Amino acid sequence: MAAKRRKHYGVGQISAIFIKYFSLVFFSFVAVIPIVSCVITAFKTDAEYQSTNVMTLPENWLNFDNFISAFKMANMGRAFLNSTIVLVCVLIGSILIGTQLAYVLNRFNFLGNALIRNLFLFASLLPGVAMQISVYNIMQQLGFINHLYGYIIMMMGTDVISIYIFIQFMENISVSLDESAIIDGASYMQIYWKIMLPLLRPAIVTSMILKGVSTYNEYYSANLYLQRPELRTVAISLYSFTGPLGSRYNLICAGVIISLLPALFVFIICQKQIYNGITAGAVKG
Amino acid sequence: MITYTDHRKKSLRQRLRSRKGQQAIIIFAFMFIPLLLLFLFTYFPFAEMFKFSFYKMKYTGTRTYVGLDNYKEVFENKQIFSSLKLCLYYMAGSIVQLVIALYLATMLSFKTKGGNIFKGFMFFPFLINGIAIGFIFKFFYTRGFVFDTVLQWCGFNLENLPFWLRTQGLNNVSLVGTSVWRYFGQNMVLFIGAIMSVDAEMYEAAELDGANKFQQFMHIILPSIKTIVTLNIILSITGSLSAFEPPYVITNGGNGTATYFVVMNRIAHTNQKVGLASAMAIVLLMIIFTATILQKLFFKFAFRNANAEDEVVTSKKRRRNKVSKKQKEAV
């Protein structure tokens, strides 16, 4: 069958297939080459880095010296600890807050329901960088600057996308479930905790991954509010490479690669959920 | 029997009514923290920012009321207002990005060998943090480094190549390139998701009717992802007005790459002219809102005719069905 078909391919079809794969390979190359060049450089010794072209492959692929010294220099052990603390707290907090809010907004009809939805939607239109001018002032007054908890509380807030993912998902959970639970004498808290949360699991995974990636990568507010070096998260620990190192890119690249690894790891494991999250997050508009 | 069900309904209703109080409690309990955070970190700062824009002030120390002076300065200061022009580069970039994403998404939505691997490669840049991107591209664009080497493979001569981050004007193109690099894969995944929601039978039917791939794209794929493309155009235009990351992490706004937000950030946190920075933020928000509303109106207007046509067709169909039904009944 396949052989028969192959015979019928015309010149036009063959060139169409060629163009298709050529463009896919080309854009994949474009996407990957900046990262690959970093990997190559990260394995080079100082002497090698200075004497060879950046795209020349390193002599020894097992030369992890740069990774070790980058890890030490940027105090990345501490940074990973900080990032983990921030991630765990922000994720638990924002999932609880988000599902609770979605539960109330989706299941109860009360005055101001629509207004609150719009308040959250409108908040997402305000560009974060501009808002930090006055948020900085508030953080200062609350004494939240240079404390991990201050940054965590701030990061838990405005998160419209996951709220919308939850609400969308809840619309497909039958209300009759709630009703029969009520007849059985369950309280609303029990309904939320024992029926909603378990059923929301796929949506929770999706929003956790999205929120997790954006929290792990967040650097602007982290840089503003976590100025003490020992509070740095992974994203801003890379800043220690700016001043004294100048252009020792073999070291810098090693640091960059270390900071990418968790994202790469999560991406390889949860590809599908990440793609789902991207599409789900867009539908809300 | 009837009384029994009536009785049951009543008791259920009573139970529900007795739950009104509980409902109020749970609504309050579940909304208190989210709303507190929303007001504390969004609406209250927003109001504060509006107030700040009328004062001459630093984060600490005395404040003096200056009326509309800050706004005047936003419009009169050449550095500030010319930085807005840079958004044209970013707008052009985002159009290029959308076209590339749409093209690749269409390619990948047909059966492709290794499709998932291509998709993964092109998507991954989206997951890299901003600071890392800054380092990667400082390295990438350095004279004689990655980009120059790749161009030399293609036959260019290093002596003829410009300095990617130093040449005025061109450096903005380089920066926009990094933003396209970062987001085209994400846009592509979005579009693939939208295309996949089209019924597969549509393609089969079209193929049977002898439609080629291009016709399939124009008549099946494009109409079905119209809304998401429109949404992305709107987002990309507002996004390019507030472009910030590439110049902030790569050039720090040097050599004429300072976009509006980079200038604003510097004024707020380095120069500590909080009032002026607030006025800048308010002005840009106004521009963004106006642009968003205008675009929404425009797209409503542009699609109005198409929708009207659809309605005419469906109503005609409905009428035809009615007529044929009547005819059948008559027979």
C-alpha cells in the first residue's frame, strides 16, 4: 500500500514535503543553537575557551570543573534551597486560594459574583513591571522586603489564569454531586475538601506546572524584594556572574545550564501537561 | 404519593434555607484571602500609583504636590517619549513571530515524522528564565562568537558583519529576535491546540473533495482558529507597548535600546523619581487600554460581515428545512 502511494508522489508533493521538513529542521536549529553553544562552552577549560572558536567542540566532555565552580561561586546550593521553599509555599498557597475562590464563584450565586470575576480579569491586564513602583512602597511599609515570606505572599496573589482553569473545569463537574452530598449532611467545607479537590486533580496539575515554571523563572520582583545574597533564588543567583567575572563565559554558561536543568527535567516528564496548560490558559481570553 | 413528594421537596428546601447562613460563611471564608491579596498587591497599589503621579517624591522622605507637572514632563522629555517609538520594532517582531508560529503549527498539525521532537525543541526556550536568556544572548551576539560563527558557516565574512548589540537600530532588531526566539514555540503550541480542536473528519472530507493543503488551510484551519489568532494579535500589540525584558536583561537599555518600561524602571528604582515614574506608568496604561478597546472594536467590525453572512446562510437553511417539512406534511 505504502509502496504504491510512494509511486504516485508528484514533483510538487515531494517539494512540499521537502519544504516542510526543511523549515521544521531550520526552526528547531534556530531554537536550539543558542542553548547548544552554551553547553559546548560550559565544558571547556579556560585555556581551551580562549584559544578555540566558541562552536568548536570541547576536548573533554567530562570536564565538570566549570559546573562545580559556578555552583560554588553563585552559592547555588542555597539558591536551590530558597527556590524550593518559595516554590512549595507558593504552589500550595495559590492552589488552595485558587480552588477555593473558584469553588465559591462557580457554585454560589451571590451579589457581586460577576464583579469579582471582572476584578480579577482586569488585574491581569495591568503590566507587572509598572505596578512594582507602588507595590515596592507597600512591601516596604509591611516590612516584607528581604524576607522570603514577604516575597512568597506577594507571589501567591494575582493569578487569574489558574482561577479560570479551575472554574472551567468545575463547570463540568455535575452539581448533582454537591446536592446529594448536601442531602447526606455534608458541609460546604467537606464538599470542597472531599469532592471538589480530588476531582479537580487534572486542573490542579496543569496550573501547578504553569505556576511552578513562572515562579521558578520569576526574577524581576525577586531581584527587588530579595536583595540579600543569601536570599537569592536560582533565577537571580545568576546575577553574581555579572560583576567580577566579566567575560569568562565558560563559567557563566555552566551556571546558566545548571539553572535550566530543573525546567528541562520537568519539561521532559510533563510535556503533555505543559502543552495542555498553555492551551487552557489561552482560552480564558 | 403526591403529598409525599411535596413533603420531601419542602424539607429539602428547608434544609437548603437553613444552609443560607453556612453559605454566607463559606463564601466569606473562601474569598477573604484572595480578595485581600488582590487589593493589597493590585488595586491599592494602583490607586497609590495614581496618587503618586501628582507628587514629587522619593520612596522615603517628604512629598510635594506638583499637580500635572509629572505628566507634562512625560510628554516633554524627549528621552521618555522617543522610547515609545521602539515599540514599533517589537510590534513588527510579534507579527513575524505569529506568522512563523502559525506556519509551523499548520505543518505540525498534519502527520509529521518526529513531530513531537520538533515541537519540544521549538517550545523549550519558553521555559528558560529571563536572566539566563540575558546571558545566553550576550554570549550569542558577542563579536566572533555564536551568531557570527554560524553566519560564517553560511559564507559570510566576519569583517562585513556588524556589531549586533552595538550598532544603533540594528541592536533593537537583535533584541526583538531574542523575544521571537523565546515565544514562537509557545505560540505554535497554542495554535496547534486550536487546530487540533477541528474535527478530523473535516480534513478527510476536504481531501475527498480534492482540496489541496493550501485550500484546507484557508477554508478549514484559518476560520477555526480565527478567534485565537485575533486574541494573539491584540495581546502582541499591547505587549509590544510594554516591552521590557530583552533590553533589561541583555543591554540594560544602553545604546538606544531603552524601551519605555526600561526608562520607567530606571527612573523609579535608580533615580527614585517615583512621581514621574508613576505618571509614566499611568500614561502607558491609558495608551494600552485605548489600544485594546480600539482593536476590539476594529475586529468586531472586521468580522461583522462574515458573521452576518453565516447567519444569513443558517437562517436560509432553517427556512428551507421548514419549507421542506411543510411540503412533507402536505404530502
